[in-house]
Amino acid sequence: MPSVVDFVALGPGGTHLVTARALAALHAVQYVYYPEMGGKSQARELLVQLGVPGEKLRGYTLPMSHNRQAALEAYAQVAREVAELARQEHSIAIVAEGDVSIYSSTHYIATQLEAKGLSIRHHAGIPSFIAAASALNISLVEGNEMLVVSPGKVSRELLQSVADGGSTLVIMKLSQCEAELKALMPHFAPYLQYYYCEFIERPNALNLSDLEAIQAHPFTYFSLLICKSHPSPTNR
């Protein structure tokens, strides 16, 4: 009978943020697949720090381009390889940075495995924006406030609705909307408090809350922005 394939969340960074269940799953399986880009992988570094034996580790390369088709082909190749191992009753884990259920590219692999008739199992992790709020010692949302999460998309209307509604906006994948976001931020600065976070809970972590400092800093791939409305928003 084919093995169940485990999808394991590594959290935002740092061994202390990996859940006990995720760690147990990583050590229990025979193979652990992790993504790498340009020959580098923060996931692999974390796995090594967690004591996962090197002979278990299998990296797969994601293309460093906006060519979505190339990425989908990479996911399809992993799915084919993992499916073959699972049918041979090998135990396999596929890791995701952050959480497996929030904008994780492992979703494409999971979908293909299920289409091949295989079973999957998720192991939850700490989402990056939850860890960021904790690192900043702020409350992300309170009472009846809404939390809006946007994947690299921003508009004047979106920021306006957050400012007017007394809610909190988390923008992920900042490098995809850097120019547009930086153009809008000064206009909404009187109504929104900004928190820029990158490499959360890692040795090179950076947290900025000053608008000028955020504007001057280039947005990295592993970054997010929390936009929190001031207590008493007024009409803009």
C-alpha cells in the first residue's frame, strides 16, 4: 500500500519555531524534499540545524525567473518522483517554509499527488506574519477587527478600506509590488502604522517601523509589511 506523503511546515525561520509534531515527522521519514533557488536553500540550512541526517535530504530546484511554466514543471517532476517512492512504500516528507496552507508552493505538488491517487497529510507551522507580530510585541488584531492578507498585491482602494475599517493588512511577497506600495505609503501614513519585517526570527532579521527607513530599504523576497490602522480612523 502506498505511503502517506507528509507536508511539513518549517515556520518562518529558526529551529525554535518548528513545532514538535513537525520535527517528529521529519525524523520519522526516509526522505525529506526541500526547495532551493540558485543553488541556495534556507530550508536545507534549517533542516541541518534540526539534526535531519544529510542522507535523507533531497533538494529540488525552483527556477529564478517569473516563468510560471518552468516552476510548474519543477513541481510536476517532484510529484512524479515522490509518487514513485510512495508506491514503493517509502516514507517521504516535503517541507514548506512558513505554513503549508498559506501561499505555499507545495500546494501544487500536493494537488498532483492526490490526482495520482496518493494520500497526503499536513503538519501545521507558525505563519510568518504571526511570528512577526510576536517579534514586534504588537497585537495583530483585536476585538472585531478584520485581518486581511494580500499576496504581493496592493492598491489605493485596499489601503483605504483598511484605514477606514479599523483593520490590519498584511502584505506578503513584497518584491512583487514594491514600487506601487512605496508610492502609496506616504499618503496613508497619518492613518496607518507600518511594520516592515524580513528574515523573521533569523540571525539577520530586520524590523523597521519608521516610514523613511522602510522607503529607503529594498524589499527582499523573505519580507512582509504589516499595516495597522490607528485606533480612531477618520474619513480620508
